Amino acid sequence: MTPPPAVLVHRDKDVLAQAVAARLVTRIADAQAERGSASVVLTGGGVGTAVLAALAATGARDAIDWGRLDVWWGDERFLPAGDPERNETGARAALLDHVPLDPVRVHPMPATDGPDGDDPEAAAERYAAELRAAAPDAGPVPAFDVLMLGVGPDAHVASLFPEMPALHDEGAVVAVHGAPKPPPTRISLTFPSLRAADEVWVLASGESKAKAVRLGLSPDTPRTQAPCSGARGRRRTLFLLDRAAASELPPG
């Protein structure tokens, strides 16, 4: 059985970003020491991008062998490559363009000007095929070392929004239509893919996320109402918060 999430609360968003960046360096370096390589799944949003910027700014980043790191994304806005709204664009500006990654091991989700054009279903299947190709033993997805997720005020994670069909998809990757947060068309990992990660880290900053965090940590909350309640790692789940995001949690 997956252990219950652990909760770590930091003073503010800046301290949270720095702490998560330091934790990420350690986790990646440990995985590389053990197996020779590591894999992470990135998230977008304010705190996700802040973590990458904090990682770029610390000298500890040199503990990572960047050439032996696989980089994936949990979801993406289905827009042209380089669009400022794409998670990939923000990640490249904050970190990826500043470290010596192997380009072959960076796996952005397809864009609307890619080989599938404006067909999100085909793009989702293309990404699913890329995941399968990287998975050992013909599994659907690799066993990610760390999968990071932001959480929205409505408790969504990745592009899995409350009460939407994508919540029930059993494939590895799903095309999302009619997302309540623009843009409406997206590509997302599904719950089965999220749960394949060894560790899932849910990142939240700000008072607007406090209710979502409370729901996500409640064992009685169905994931159809608060998708973050279904974000769990195979071995470990961390809710990494600032004080404002943790303000509705019970004391202790």
C-alpha cells in the first residue's frame, strides 16, 4: 500500500522554491549514483518554474550529471512550439537552456506545429509511444524518479480537471478538450502514468491554493472532485507547501 503523503511547509514561495530545488538535486544525484541515470517529470506554473530557476541559480546543480538525465512533462498547453504559454518554453528559459542536457533525453510534449498538426489525440498517442519506448520491460511508462505537480485553486493537477473525462482515461497520455483554464486544448499524463512515479511531489504556494491542498490531503475526497487527492507516488508522496498554501490544514 502506498504510504500517506508527507507534508513539508516552508516560510514563503522563495524559500519553498529553493528547498525543492535542493531536494531535487539530492534525489537526482542519488538516483544517478545508484543506477547511472535518472528521470524527472516537470510541471509548469509559477512555483514549478520558480523551482527550476532556483536550481539554475545554485552551485549545487553541478552535482547532477545533466547528460544522464531524462526530462519529461506532466502536461502541456497544445500550442505552437516556443509559445510563451507552453510549459516547455518556461522550463527552457528557467533552466534547461542553461545546463548541458543531452537533447535526445529531453522529451517535450508535441506542439500544434509538430508532425501531428492540430490533432491533440494523435499528439497524445505520439507522446505515449515515446514513453513506451523509454520504459523497461515493455511497460507503458518509465518508472520516473520524481514527478512534480503544481495544483490549481480548483485542485487540478497536470491537466486533469475536476469532473472531466480525462480523469477516467486508462491510457498513458490523454488529449484534454474544454479545459476550464485557457487554453482549452491540452495534453496530459493520466492518473496511471502519474502513479508510476517513485515519488510524486505536489507543489503549492499562496492562499488561493489552501482549500485545494486541504482537499488533496483528505482521505475522503474523491479525485473526481479534487484531482490532487489522486496524485500519489509508488513509494513516496510529498506535499511541499508554503505557509499560505498550508493555512487551511489542521495544526500539528
